Amino acid sequence: MNWKKLISPLYHFLFALTSAVVGAVVASWPLILVFVLTQKTYETVNLTVGQVMHNYNQLMGYLLWPFTTKLHMSNLATSANAAEHFAEVKHLLLFAILVFIGCVIVHFAWGKGKNKQYLKLSKTASLIFLLLPIIVLPFAMSNFDSFFVTFHHIFFHNSNWLFDPATDPIINILTEGFFSACFAVAGIIYELYFAEKLLRR
């Protein structure tokens, strides 16, 4: 196959995937507030809602700001294993954001003119990418806990993501419901990306 034919599918897949990640990250702020209020997890960790949000801001600031090298949350302790896990998450998120920025640059640089043809995605490819998540959707919806475990086994080489609430109370805030909502947002953004390509004339 001509390598030029691979540019468009690879580009759009990466753009859709990283858009989903960035969108889920942005949506995590209102989502965490909703779950803190509805599940009253602030009571579990004996903090006010404002304190919980402050600590979450500190966590996300660490994860998203490349020059912050140490995680510190004012009211929530972090074990060595959890700190190592968050460092791995940080690397993955920063990589996704860099790829997203690169895709945006390519979109504006190649979106018009003679190079536009390289970014054109066929209806068939759009449909295939649109249908890909359906393979895992039934599994994720029927048993999110198992899906979440499988996800971590794929992306992380250790068990540091298994937090003990006694040493890492942040896990009482980052509930299964919160994570499932974030994954749902990411899935919707991914699907909308290729749906727009499929419906475009």
C-alpha cells in the first residue's frame, strides 16, 4: 500500500483519540463536582466540597503541567506507589496532549491547499472507525469494573493503580461512577468526530 494512503486514516484516528482524551480531561472538572455533591464523597474524606475541589485542582495541575515534578495535595496523602502511578498517568496525558496539538497544527496547515487531499478520509474508513468502539461497548457497559481493570493492565505495567483508601484517600473521590462518566464523554467525542466525517457531503 502507498504510504500516502495511510496518512489520512492514521491522522484522523490519532486526532479523534486525543480529542477524546482532552475533552474528557476538560469535562472531568464539572463531573468531579457533580459526583462529589451527589455521592457526598467529601464526607468520606472529611473535607468540604471546596477543599476537595482544591485538591483535585492540585492533582490535575500536576498531571497537566510538564514543569511540575512533584505531586502535592494539601489535604490528601499520597503513597509512594500512588505517586508513581500518577507520574505514569502524567506521561500518558502529556503525550496525548502533544499529539493533539500536533494534529491541530496539521489541520490548519494542511486543511487547505494542495495538501488537503492527504487528510481526506473516505466514508468507508470513517464508518470503520465509527464502529470500532462498538466492539468494547457491551463489555464496558455490562461490567465497567472489569473493563477498567483490563484498561489498566493494557496501559500500566504494575499494580500501583490499586489504591488503598487508608494511604491514598483520593480514591474515595475518584469513584467508579466518575471514571465511567469520563470514559463516556471520551467515547461520545470520538464517535462524534467520525460521525461528522461520515455525514459530511
